[in-house]
Amino acid sequence: MQMVTYWKRAVLENYANFSGRATRPEYWWFFLANLILSVVLGFLPFIGNVYSLATLLPGIAVAMRRLHDTGRSGWWLLLVLIPIVGWIIVIVWLATPGNPEANEHGAPPAAVQGAGDSLPPPPPPPV
């Protein structure tokens, strides 16, 4: 269910929003949902091409917001134009944890702000 939620957040709510920050789960769940839909719709050439074009802009936007969360400019996404080496660098940056404090791109997303503050206590051992 998270996959659908994050896909809707990236595609429908933030279609071309290049400002702000995106958490790791937001980016990777969107990526997984987009990959699955692209593979399934790839068997229908016209519909698959329309879907790919329709999700190109949200995909770039969520990747830029993800780079903003790590404290980098979205322009670093252009490294993917360098074969293999550029892809590896960008994938590593997209997978690194975001900065827990505010940066020039805004405050951390709400899901991250309280994530490590108060963890529930572990359950008692069985008797």
C-alpha cells in the first residue's frame, strides 16, 4: 500500500514540483511502482510510450527533491549523462540518508523529523 501512496504523492500531488525535499522511501517506492507499471505497460506499445512520457517529469522531479534531501543541487542529476560512472554516483547519492537538519532546500520532510526522536520500547520478554 505504501507503493501506491508514494506513487500518487510523486505523480499526482507533486507532478512538476522541483523544490523541497523527498525522503528515501518516497523516492524508492515511487521508483519501484514506476518500474512495475513500465514493465507491464511495455507490452502495450502505444500505452506504454504514453505512460513513459507522462511520468518522465515526475520522475525527474522526485529525483531532484531526493538530491535536495541529501544537501545537493538537482543539477547533479545530469551526471547520469556520463555512462556507467555517472549512473553509479547518482544511485549512491539517491540511496544515502538525507540530512536530518534544515538545509538550503528547506526543512526535512515530516516523516524524517520525528523518526529517531522517540522509538517505542521493546516488547517484554516472553515468560
